[in-house]
Amino acid sequence: MEMTLRWYGAAFDTVTLKQIRQIPGVTGVIATLYDAKPGEVWSREKIRGLREEVEAAGLHISGIESVNVHDAIKTGASERDEYIAHYIETLENLGKEGIHLVCYNFMPVFDWTRTELARMRPDGSTVLAYTQKAVDALEPEKMFSSIEKDMNGTVMPGWEPERMQRVKELFEMYRQVDEEKLFAHLKYFLEKIMPVCDQYDINMAIHPDDPAWSVFGLPRIITNQKNILRMMRMVDNPHNGVTFCSGSYGTNPENHLPEMIRSLKGRIHFAHVRNLKFNSPTDFEEAAHLSSDGSFDMYEIMKALYDIGFNGPIRPDHGRMIWDETAMPGYGLYDRALGAAYLNGLWEAIEKSSDRRAS
Ligand code: DNO
């Protein structure tokens, strides 16, 4: 396991590489070319520039989150082969620069969805939150404007303003796409990219849909154990793997997180570990990473990762906004640093107690 932090790049992130390096136990960053549009080829020069910048700060790139998949690929449109060719070129360039992990998602229209970005908790911290009632009362086109004011002037992943202006058009593109078609389009994409992943040893790690159910009637498939195992089998290559995101799968209380982790042995290439607090089955808010602050048993999650021999990057995920920090909601420095320290502590304890039991 390697502890990492997500970093959006100097032009977009309020957190610096120097700060990341000072978090004990964090050695890698999960980086991206944040201004690359889905479908664009990432040039080798740009990737190298990013790598060198990260290395100059005494860190290294542990993976990319995300190389976004163009909607033509997700909808199976006639131009998809062209965009798959671009994706392959990006993967080749990443491989040549020594990057072997790519996180992506296959969510239609919206990436992760929350209805509040700054819900106040009793201790005065603020968190992202979701209520089904709020989603049901909202027109999809109004989703962006309803949360924009709480973005603190940042651009949030998957919620780029240019994209949000096209919501109506995007909905139209997905009108004919149901779950079965989405599965078929994902299979088509993966089959085409696996040869280049084999060649450069690139692990593809699909991010679950967040929340793990259909929103606004759009199909969502990466939601539970059955579907994710179906996806693993339909393209049965070890490079076809997952980002195990506890906070996304965990939005559905029927997902038994440690059991899901155990069932994905060998196919979890990346882990996002965070906690949620349920106020009702359809109202959840994000919490500190600590088990007692939310609804998940974080020890059991880390233990399951340890037990399957997980050796990829882990990152703490969305943090609370605390200590008067102003940052991208979920992606401030302070609470994610606390999260990294806590997860490292759990890991050390699990590692040492199992060594002792073995000897
Ligand atoms: C939100 C993130 C997602 C994730 C993408 C992966 O904070 O978990 O935006 O990065 O879905 O492609």
C-alpha cells in the first residue's frame, strides 16, 4: 500500500506539492492534466512536464485520476473509434512516462452527485451531502447552478461549467442508452484498450458511480458487487480493474464493503477510503475518516484491503472543510491530511498485529 493524495495541478489546486510532501507517510500524488477535455490526446511533453514538477517536489506520480472517457464512447456513437484511438494514444504516452495506473469512470452526464457542498455539522465543519428529496425536486439542468455558489471559485471534477451548459444535449445523447447498452459500450471500450494496457502494464481502475444508483433516470452500472464482478468477467484481464471507493459504493447500505473488497482480490488497483454518515437511508453526509464519526467501520475496510494483499495506492478522499480553510469542497488540505494519518495508523496496527499472530 502506498499513501497518496489527489492533486489537481498548480494552476487549479489550493494545496501545494510542498504541503503534500509534509504529510507524514504520503509519498505519491494522484495527478491529472485537469484542463484536458475528454477525448483529447495527452501529449508526452505535457505528461513529462507534470511528472518532472511532481518529482522536483520530492514526490512521484502514483497514478492518474482521471483520464475522462468521451461521451461518444459511453453512448456508442459512430465517432467512438476515433475517440478510443485518442484514448489509446494517451495511454501509450502515459506508459512511456512510467505511469501505470489510470482511474476513470463510466457515468453518464454527471460525475459524482451531491445536493449540498457545505452542510454545517455540529462542530462547525462543513461537508458535502446528498438527499434524494433534493434530487427529486430538481431539474437536471439546474443541478449545477444549485450548488455552484458553494464551489469556492474552484472547478470541481466532472462539473466543469462548459460541460454543464450542455446538460440538455447530453441527456439527449443518452436517451437510447439503457444499462445493458452501457455495459456493452464499456466492454467494447475495454476490449480495444486492453492490448495497450498489456503492452505498457497499465492498470485501468474504474471508479464507481456516486451515488451508487441511477440519478435523473440515467443508467448507472458500476454500483454493486454483482455488476462489478460482471464487468471483471466480461473483459477478464488483470489490467481491467477497479478503484475501490468506499464512499461511493457505501452510499448504498446494501453494499457490504469488506466483503466486496474480498471478492475483488487482485483486481483492486486503487483505493479511495472515506467515511459517510447516514441520517436516513436517503440522506447522507460526508464525515471525518474516523470510524466513530460516521457509519462505516474503517478498520474492517482497511483490514479487508490488507487481507487481499492490496499493494496499490490509497488516498484519503473528500475531507470536511475545517480550520477556516477555503478550498475545493472535499479537497482541502487539513482534513485529508488527518485522514491520511489515520488510515496509515490503521494500516500499521493491522500489519503489526498480523505479523505477530503469524510469528
Ligand atoms: C470526486 C471523485 C470523482 C472521481 C471520478 C473518477 O470527488 O471521486 O470525480 O475522480 O469519478 O473518474
